[in-house]
Amino acid sequence: MAATLERMVNVPATARVDLAAIRHNVGVLRETAVGAEVMVIVKADGYGHGIVPVAHAALAGGASRLGVASLAEALTLRRAAVDVPLLCWLYGPGEPFHEAVAADIDLSASSVGQVEEIAQAAVRAGRTARLHLKADTGLSRNGVTAAEWPSVVDAALRAHADGQVRVVGLWSHMACADEPGHPSIAAQLKIFAEAVELAEKAGVRPEVRHLANSAATLTIPEARYDLVRPGIAAYGLTPIPGRDFGLRPAMTLTGRLVNVKRVPPGTGVSYGHRYVTERETTLGLVPLGYADGIPRSGTNLLEVWAAGRRRRIAGTVCMDQFVIDVGDDVIEAGDEVILFGPGDRGEPTAQDWADLLGTISYEIVTRIGARVPRVYEGSPA
């Protein structure tokens, strides 16, 4: 399943994933959730870390359920013999819902039409669908508006009475939980509580009610309900920059220098000569570029760790490579460069990169491309 470091030593770039860190992070989240179940979100190939190894590590860390966005992701996990409750929520009409129902995948509905289509898929699959009804409490993406909520609840109860679906979850998603004190937090809590009350008074008896993402799991106790759904926090990246929750980043992105050269002052570097050497210096070439997820906007901005200290990218980030300037320090082809990691040795973290680029750490780790092999350290169990 997982590559080993020994087999990958000659690969010029790797994303090392510490499965023990994922287990640790899930343990922190489970302890924080104080009795609520933990559903770890493993969409987007486990936030770029690898969906199947991450799923096993999350379950070993104490998660009891998993969540994904697409049906393809959910079916990938089922084919990998991951048999815990699994929620999927992002799809359009006409998708193979009968395959999901047959694979015992929980499905989310955000409209009467989705309830009816999933019910029809259950008939085709010959088994009852497990359904979560999603309320739009203020994020205005997927989910049912307050005005439409009674109609969706009624449709689900009709399908339940016909034996086509079983409503096992009521849920929503928060817009600004990563901004403590934002007025939308209290508003969404209120709207969700009202949606749950209406559904339960109508006869819905859910297994779980769930609202909390990573930030809410860690900072909003009243959002935890029966189940929390951490995503980024499971990978050791804080959902609230500047707050330390005892999490450990799981991914370390490294490259090995493929060329080293001494150049004179006034040497233009990379496309457009956006970097020009001020004196005689040594340049090192790192074989990772924007095709691998290194942002081109990191030109002359992002830092990496090489030869014992941080070095800024020198010149334009190219499709497959970028350059660093190490001055008079000694480097050789084959030396390791750490692009980001947990920060233990002084290397930049994914959050450091995100801060410099004005984005979030989620984008940094999920954009690392498929041609960068994932190397798994530690057992998932």
C-alpha cells in the first residue's frame, strides 16, 4: 500500500506523510469533542495526503466515521475495504446513487428532488438508503433553506414510510467558525437548532446531528452535538492561524537538488530574470514547480530549508523547477531541501507558506500534485 523511504531514496521529490501524526491529531480532536463521535473528512485524496492510508490512520486514532465529497471517493474507500459509516454529500442529478446505496454509503440530500432520486436509487439497489438531511444555516452553498426545510423533511418521511430511506442524520456546515466571535456563529447555531427541532417534531429520529468542522470542534462546544467533522485539523494544520491546539503537521514536502552551479554577480535567474545575483554565489536547482503545486506566485517570496537555514526562492517558479541562492554555503547535487514540514528543524510550515501567499494551509497541501510520490512513515494502526 505505502511506499517506503528505502525504495524512494533516489526520487528527486517526495511528500512524506507521518501517519502517527494523524493518529495523534485525531486523538486530540476526540478528547476535545468530549463524547461526540469523530468523523474525519478525507475528501480531496485525504487533503492531498492519500485517502486510503489517511482513512486507516484516522480510524486507528479513534475516528468512528469518515466523510468525503464525491461518490467516486466514497466508492474508492469501500473498494479498499473501509467499512465504517461513510458520508458523501456533493453531487448532481443522474449520478450512480444506487451504487452508493448498495455499498452502504450514507448520502446527503439538500432538496426534495435529491430525496426522491436517492429513494428511487434505493429501490433499484434493493436496500434502504441511509440519508442525512442538510440544512443551509447561513453558508449558502449546499443545504436546504429554512423556507424549504419542512418540504424536504416531509419528503424524507414519506420515503422512510415506504421503506426506501432511513433518515440517520441532520446536519449543516459553518461559515465563519475560524473567526471566533463572528456574529454568524450564533446565528447558525440558532438556525440549526430550529431545523433539528422541526425535523424531530415531525418524526425524524436521527442517529447523529452534526454541525462542527475543525474550528468549531476545537472552539465552540455548543456546536459539537453528537458528531464532529474535523478536516484540516486531522492533518495537523490549525484551522485558526495563531492558535496552538497541540496538533502536529503530517506532511513534509522535500526535494533533492538536481544541479548546483557557481555564477558571477549580475546573473539573471529563471524566466523573466526576476531575480539577479548581487555577487558571486551558488545556485541550487530544486525539481518541483507549479505543475507539482508550488505556487508560481511564490516567486521571490516563499522560503525553503537548505544547508541548515531558510532560503528564499530565487526567481520565477517554473512548471517543473525553481532555484535557490545559497551564497557561499556548500551544497551538492543530491542534497535534500525541505519545502515545508512541521517546523522542527526550522523549516517553513504549510501555514508559513499560506501566510506569505495570503491563503490558507488547506490550499498548500491539497495542491501538491500526483507526480510527487507520497511516502508513508509509521504504521496506520
